[in-house]
Amino acid sequence: MSSRSLARTPVSCSAINGCFTDIPCRTRNYYQCSRTTNLQSLQVGQTLLTRKLRKSTRWKTTFFTERKIVSQCSSDLSTSCRAEVPNNLAVNVLQDQSNTRQGAIRKVFVILNPNSGFRSSRDVFYKKVQTNLKLSGFVMEVVETAYAGHAKVLASTVDINKCPDGIICVGGDGIVNEVLNGLLGRDDFKVAMRLPIGIVPAGSDNSLVWTVLGIRDPVSAAIALAKGGFTPIDVFAVKWIQAGITHFGLTASYYGFVADVVQLSESFRLQLGPFRYVVAGLLKFLSLPQYRFEVDYIPLSPERNPELKPLAEKCHGQLSDGGEVRRGMQIDDRIEDNWITKKGEFLGILVCNHYCKPAQGLLSPVIAPKAQHDDGSLDLILVHGRGRLRLFCFFVAYQFCWHLLLPFVEYVKVKQVKIRPIGNTHNGCGVDGELLRAEGQAEWQCSLLPAQGRLLGRHSKT
């Protein structure tokens, strides 16, 4: 076949790998395309170009329109703008606004301990917390404590009608304990017991708020208070039987070495702040005395769990108020037939209301891993024996949560405990970082008041 006849043969563009006027053809037969084919390719290219221009114009118009809508609605997003803004943006912004607008004003009474921690509680509250609470709708009356026990006096005399939404404590576990005892010592304790307690951690020990609510710093505490809600918590009562005096707590009571450390640490409170427990512990470790106790307890058994009565039906009598005795409440004794008695040497005895995780601990160890703040039971830990080596092994194992594996450590869930020091054993009792002093041979009884306390903030499930 000649080259002239080959030029007359019609060839389609589809056979030449889709040649268009704006795309170079990769085949050798590109120049063999007919004039008709080139014309068709030009028309197709123009059509595609027109579509691209139309699509580009539409995209630019939509882009600037949406930017204009979003800029107009960013300052005050309302439901009228919601149809024009993408759904995910509208929902997120509305949710953020709903979280910050709590609606009703909340009136609270704030008790601040200026000596908590390293005396930094004033700066913590006024610089990190107060503004956030005001923006969240809190109306606050702030009072600073002037002496030990002042928070208890304030809680026992405050007009509840002026703070119907709760009392906020700025400090450590000690000020929370004072407020709790002040509320439960009132004549109108049936109303006061329903008043929730908020906590802004700024003290030497903040185990309660860290363990129950998962809050470790003041800013997180302000956020939890702003979100609202409350968490029920069991309350335990420690009664000095001989004097008929009762003291209430939320975290733990302890006897033996730990009670001695709490007593000695008071001498270093102003100088060392939170480190006073470390110094007092080392000093007491070097001069370790012998501790002997007689312990009676009722174990918690699922087969036999007597009905737990409300606080108003179980309490009457007297309540401790420093060195004085005033009208208040007392836990009455109930005869039980399954008491278990342990007698001998104990380095320490701890009765826990929750699993007690210290906020300052590097590894966040827990003392009573089976305890819960609302399980209706107490957790008893007995550290048998004596000697520095055994005590040292216990505290090292505790840092890694191995202390319950030690053969001389006993752990049991109980309903009630009675503890009697024997001989020259220290007869004081520590409750939530505060020391209760007794005269002579004292006998202490720990009982539980289930779900009678309320903390401001939601319980952390993690």
C-alpha cells in the first residue's frame, strides 16, 4: 500500500489513545488523523473547558458565601444560622455554649484555710478558681479560717438559706472533715446533711477529692464544680465509747504508728507544710515504740447483711467539739453475735472508707484496693507484729501496691470495728488527717452511715 492511499484511510481518535487538541498524542499515527476528526476533538475540548469553568465559578461562589455566613454567625450562633452552617460546626459550637451557660445562679459558702499546704491557698483560689466559678454562675461568700476548728464553727452556724447549693472547702482533707462535723453537729442536721460539700484541693493531703472524683489540681476542681451534679458518699463515725463523743469522717481512721506520725507532724506544720509527714515519719521510725491492741470486728458477709438505717434514726447524744462536749449525735450500739476478736501487737490499724489514693504519691498507690466510697462497708487493714524491718517492708511494698501480699498484713471488709489500746500504747485516733485525743484507756468504735454525705462534682469512673 502506498503512502497516498494510506493518507486517505480514515482513522478515529479512539484508536490513537484518545488524542485531544490540548493533550499531546503519544502514538506515531497522530498526524494521520483526518481534518474531521480534529474538528470533533476541538468541539469536545471546548465542551470540557466550558464545564470546568462553570464548576470553578460555582465553587468560588459557594466558598465566599460560606465564609461570609460563618463570620456573621461566629459571634452569636443561633438556630437561624444553623441551616446555613455545616452541621458539625453548628452542633459543636452550640454544645460549647450550653456547657458554659448553666442557667440558674448557684449560691455557695466558701471556707478557705489560708494555712493549707505552703500557705498558697489564697493565690490558688483568687487567681485560679474564683473567676471561673463566677463565670459559671456561682455567687460566693468567702470566709477565711483564723484558727484550728474554725471551719467547724462556721459550718455549724452558717445560714443554710444563704448557701442552698453547698459549701466549698479550699484546703486539704482536714478542712473538709471540720465542715462535715460542723454540718452533722447542727440542730437542723436533717437539712444540713443534704447540703453538698465542694472541694478545691490546696492542702497537704487531698486524698478524698483525688480518689473519689479524680481531681488533682484546683483548675480541674473548678471545672467539675461548674459542670454541676453531686456524688453520694458513705460517712463513717468514730466514737470514743467512755466519753460518748462521736467524730465523723469520709476517708479513713488509723491507729498505732500512723496516729503517732500525725500527732508529731503538728509540730512541723508551719515550717514544713506537706513534708511534715515525711520528717515526722522518719523521727518516729527511729524511735519506734511497741503497739498492742485488742480489735473486735464484724465481717461483712453477703448472707447476713442487716438493714442499714438512715442517719436520723441511728444518731443521738453528743458530738465532739475540741475539748468540749456539745449536743449533737452519737452512734448507738447494736448487739451482734458474730464479733471476731484479734489481740496482740500491731504496727498499724487502718479503717478505710474508700481506697485512699494519695494525690502527692509518685506511683499513686492505694491502701485499700477493694474499698469503694459508696459500697456500704468499711475496709479493715491489720499490720501484725513489731520492729523497724517489718515496718520498712510494709511501706516499701505499699509504694508498689504489694502490701496486701505480705504474710503479716490482714485485709477484711467489715461492718463495724472496736479498737482498744493495751498498756502504754498511744491511745489517740487519726481521722482524715486530724488527731482525736483520748484520756486513759480509750476504746474506739467505727460504724458506717451509708450514703449520708454528698460531694459536689461527678464521680470519676476511670
